[in-house]
Amino acid sequence: MDKHLFAGTGKLSRFILRRDRIRMPVWIFSFVFATVVIGVALAGLYENAQERQAIAATMENPAMTAMVGPGYGVANYTMGAMLAHQMLLMTAVVVGLMSVLLVIRHTRTDEEEGRIEMVRSLPVGRLANVTATLAMLFLVNIVLAVVTGASLYALNIDSMDLEGSFLYGAVLGATGMIFASLTAVFAQLSHNARSAVGLSIGFLLAAYIVRAIGDVGNEAISWLSPLGWILRSEVYVNNIWWPVLLTVGAAILFGALAMYLNAIRDLGAGFLPARAGRIHASPLLQGPLGLAFRLQRTGLIAWAVAMYVLGVSYGSVMGDMESFFADVDIMQELLVPVEGFSLVEQFIPTLMSVMAIIATIPVLMAILKLKGEEKNGRTEHVLGRAVSKNRLLGSYLLIALIASFVMLSLAGLGLGTTANAVMEGGVDVGMVYEAAMAYLPAVWAMIGLTVLLLGWLPKFTGVIWLYLSFSFFVIYLGNLFQLAEWVERLTPFGYISGLPIEQFDLLQAAMLTLIAVVGVAAGFVGYNRRDIG
């Protein structure tokens, strides 16, 4: 390939590092810090083999396998095996998300906003930008792998040896690499940044769901997912390196494919055909609500399908759980049946809490889309017409509220209908749906906080994602780490009744709704007072 195609790659690489001199270190530090803290916490909570084997029994069931992957070394559940089993997959998913966001930021977003055209006007090769982006993402993931491995080994915890620690880090780094390369490919296929993000995150979710189906049912299916590959490394148990090498090799191949596609693609175009627009706009586009929905229609539909499929994938393992509980004596001791409810139904609150937090992601994205429009200077054009700030913000708020209901409904219906089909004796679909709807006030509270930030502190709206991550941590790992109840109360999701085991707390739901209303009202006041742009 002509070397002139890569001219200026080094300078662009340094420029990317300069732009993300804070963002990249923060990502790396966050992953390393969370991994180390969790490792130390687990070591303090489960100090002997008996305690570790007891928690291993609770984790080794189809529902938990679908969530965190198959457990390796559960017969001898060492600290290393426990950390890898319970945290590696979830951390790898977030590492993949990091790579998706960073690649899109430096490729399709820059192209859409005209920065790539400006760069191309200089003595820079056609492939310089995509090459520099992938090089920097590979570097970031390599640094993440090395620092994570060194930090875990420095904890000096039994069973967390040098090889296993660096393999743990290598799994995270390899995951970031392959999703960086895949995102670079999707950036060439898509005709705008929004579509590229949708395809990339959609593939990440699909990889997780396919892996879950394969791990519970047919292991061969898991090999269709990159997330299924990396789990076969059996970190801290057998320390198998070739799945990491396979993943890195695939990342290099997809990276090369992205470069080839970039070389033959016109700037601003994509390989996936964009549907021709209408000659005359539909009546829906005559108002801000229709425009806001049109901008997010594809993404919202994709998320809706993903939530239903996620519910179906979790519901499909319910039939196996019944037989699992019947065959394992220790599970009968650890999970004492609640009168009127089966042991399987006790897992519904856990599954629903995870799906509710995931369902919050597209809801918050629907609100924060307004910030993106403002940043790109398009909001001013809308407000320049007979459209008030209240009407504009209200349009995005209404879409978010509708999305919260739709996402939770589809997740609950997917879980309930599938579980009813596969379980002997079935399950009450209405009960599962009510368990999903119980999380609506918590999602509304998150909407209220987001609108509040958008109105008064638009530069700090990214904090809401950190808060959502914190919510996932304390809700998902709260029982595992034996966190105090007040810690869970720091997030709206900690106030939700765990239906069907618990009674619905109307007072707490009303308080969360009130918080949402106050946050929204204050956000509207701030949005009306501040300058746009």
C-alpha cells in the first residue's frame, strides 16, 4: 500500500493524545481502581474456603451463568477464580464500550463535524486519521492491560499469581482492541456518527446476548461472540493465552478491513445505503417533538429490540434453574423458600434490577440528545422559529418518559413470557411485568437529575453516566460485598421494592416520583435562564 496514505499518522496520533489527555487516563484509572478495590473487598469478605464455596454454589446456576459467564474453578473457588468469574466479563463489556465511544469520537464524529475535511486539506494521508485512532486505542488498551495486571499482582493475594494477573489485564485489553477495530469498520459502513454508535453498541449487546445463550445452552454458540472467546482464557484457573491471541489477531484483521474501507470510501459517505428522504416533510416534522423523535428513531427501536431480546435470553434459562435448585442441596439451604414463591422467583428481582439499569441508558440518551444538538449548533435554528425553550426541552423529556415505559415493558414481557413458556407449571407473566414496572419511579428520578444538569450545568451532564455506573455497582454487587443499606440508598434503584418477594412500597415510589418532578421543574427553570450554546 502506498506509504503516502499514512503520511502524518504520527502527528495525528500525538494530536489525539493531546485532545484526550484527560479522558483516556480517567478511563484507565477507573478500570484499574475498580478492579483493585473489588479484589481487595472480595479478599476481606471471603477469608476461608468454606465461605468461598458457599458463594460459588449461589453463582453456579443458569441465571448467573447468563449474566457473568461460566465459572471456571468453582470446585476450588479461590480468590482469583472468584474475581475472574464475577467481574471479568462485566468489566470487559465496559472496556468495549470505552473503545466504541473513543473510536467514534475521533472518526465519524470528527468527519461529520468537518474536522477531517480540514485535516485532509493539509499534507496528511487518506488513512492517517483512522490509523492514528486505532493505534492510540490499541496503545490505551495495552496500557490498561499492563497496569491492571501489575496492580492485581501487587495485591499479593493467594491464588492471584503473576501470569493470571497479567492474563486478566490482557483479556480486558484484547476486548478493547477488537471492539475498537469493529467500531472503526462500522464507522466506514455508516453514513453518520449516530448510526455508527448504534451499530457498534448494538453489536456489543448482541455479543453479550449470544454469549449468554451459548454459555447456558450450547457452548458452540458462544464462539460466535468475541466475549465468548475471552472467557475461555480461564483466568487464575488454567491461564489459557490463545483466546487472547485470537482476539488480538481478529482485532488486527478488522483494523485492516477498516483501513481498506476508508481508502475506497468518499468522505462523508457510508457503504450502507441511506434511505432517500421524502420530497415533502411529514406533518410530524413540523414540530420539535416529531423532529426529536425522527433524530432518535432508529436508535430507540434498536434499544427496544435489544431490551426484549435481553429479557428473552434471561427468561430462557428459568426452566433449567428449577432442575438446578432441585439437584443442589446447598442451594436449598442458602435460598430458603419464601412462602408462596418458588426459589426461581427469588431471582427475578436480581435480574430485573440489572435490566432496569440497562434500560435507563437509552432513556438518558434520549434526553442528552438535546445537548448534542446544542453543541453542534442546531438547536439555535429550531429556537429561531416559533418554538420556545420549554417546548423544545419538553419534547425530548416526553420521548424519554415514553422510552422508560417501553424499555421496561419489553424487558419484563420478554422475561415473563419466555419464562412462562420454558418453566414447568409456568410463571405469572403479570407478576413479572409488575416487577419491571416497579422500577419506573427510579428511572424517572434519573431523568429528573439529567434534566436538572442539562438546565443548570450542561458541561457536567456526563456525571449522570458515572452515577448510573455507581448505581449498577451497588445494586449488582451490594449483596456480594455486603454493603451497608445506606450505600444502596444513595441511588434511586436502592429504593425499589423487589417484587414479587417484597410488597410494593407506594410511599418510596411516590418520593422518587416527587424527586423526578422537582428535578425536571428546576431543570426547565435553568434551561430557560441560560444561554444556548
